[in-house]
Amino acid sequence: MTDFIPVIGSSAIKEVAYDPVTSTLKVRFTSGMEYHYPSVDHAHFLALIRQDSRATSAGKYFNAHIVGKFGARLVSKGASS
């Protein structure tokens, strides 16, 4: 089981996790939806959780470096699923 880590200061991303065996980035959104992104480099996971105030926001980083560049699989639609 992969532990999720809260993403501080993001209005869209609630928490993220990373499975190093499958290189899968797991993202839970504040809406409750959860997506898995396979074949994502560990560096992208670290960029999402870093607490460096000079870094871009997690949401901006996610949209620029993950969305549309890796396949996404919806695994949970949230509380209503």
C-alpha cells in the first residue's frame, strides 16, 4: 500500500502518492476523484510535494508537467462513486 501525502496550499490537489515499483503517480483531488498516472518519474512526485516557497504551485506544476504527458486512469469518482 502506498501512503498519500497531503499537498499544502493547493485548491485542486488534496494529496499524492507514488509507487516506485510501477512508477505510478497517484493523485487525489479535493473533489474526491483519484487518478493514477503510470510511468511518471519520481522527480515529478517530489516536485509536487516539495515545500519550497520559490517553487511553482503544485497545481501549476501538475498541469504543466503531468496533464497530457502521461496516461491517466480514473480509479475513484469520490464520495458519490
